[in-house]
Amino acid sequence: NGHRLSVNNKFESTKRDDRDELNPVLVNLGAESVLSKNIISMNYEAQTFKNKITTNLLGKYTTNYNDQKIPYLVTTNGTSTVVIKDTSAFRSNLGYGATITYNVLPQFFVISSMENSFVTPTEIQMFGDPTINILSNPDLKPERNINYNLGFRWGTLSIGKNKFSLYSNAFWRNGLDKITQQTVSEDEIREERDADIQTTKYVNLGKTQAK
């Protein structure tokens, strides 16, 4: 009684085969991309001191594997050959966090939490989308967030047909390698085939902070 433990595992894999069917010359030169992610998570919740204190401990271990093969047609001295650019990466990270709620008075709760979590790139963020002019960036790293929260909740108080509650919270959030969309410079555009001035891609932004 008063204790609960849960363990979960989630695996997902996406394989994408890009082909330009409007250009017969390039129809067999499509990029092949694979993005696999596995998440093992654990959560432990406890209610102690006559249910006045509720604590929650959580952990999450994530592994990511991505592989992209992009063929290029290279012509030398009138002879054309296919060159494949193969980019792959494996990353793992450990996220964790904790929350505590203290029922100080019958209708007054103090709430605190901290979290060290990771946000993994999506398929479009990593491999791009030619239909909306987003270039690929297979070197994109997971986004890391370190968050601290402290607040309180008062109520709910009932007065006749009316109910009142008050909630306040202070937070400090720190982000590392934040995933954001960035306009591609003209020099980079020249290196990408079929790109135009409106092309963008997702990159990692060094540090962010919110209070």
C-alpha cells in the first residue's frame, strides 16, 4: 500500500526511401534513411507520512541509431559512376527526474520537481523533407533540458455554488543543444542539389535559459 512501480519499453523504427519519380535519370538515386529509437523507462511513486507526502522518481534510458545513404552521380571523362555517401551515428542518454508534493494543510500543497530530460530528433528534423525545402542534418544531436520547479496549490475551496483555487509556480529551465530551424546560407545552398534560397534545416543551438 502506498507504493507503485512501473517499467516500460518502447521501440520504434522508421525507414524512408526517397526517390525522384519525376526525373527518370535520378529515379534510382534516392536516399535511404533509417531512424531507430528504443526507450526503457521506470517510475516509482510512494505516499508516506499518512499520505501527506507523495514522491515520484523516474528514469529513462534512450538509445538512437540513424543511418543515411545518399547516392550521387559523378561523371569523369564521359564515364558516370554512382558514389554513395554513408552517414551513421549511435547515441545513448540517461534522463531522470523527481517530484515531491507536501500536503502542509488540508487545502494547501507545496510542489517541487526537477528533471534532466532529452528530446530526440524526429525523422523530418534529421533527414529533411524536400517537399517543404528542409535539408537533412544526420549529425543532429538530441536536445537536453534541465528543469527545476517550485510552487504551491491552495484549494479547491467550495462556497455555495462557487469553487476557488490558487496556484503559483516558479521555474528555471536550461536547454542544451536545443533543436531549432535555421536558414541555410548561400554557400551551403550551392553544396546542396535542387536547393533554393528558401531552404532551411534543423540545427542544434548551444544554450538556452528561461526563468
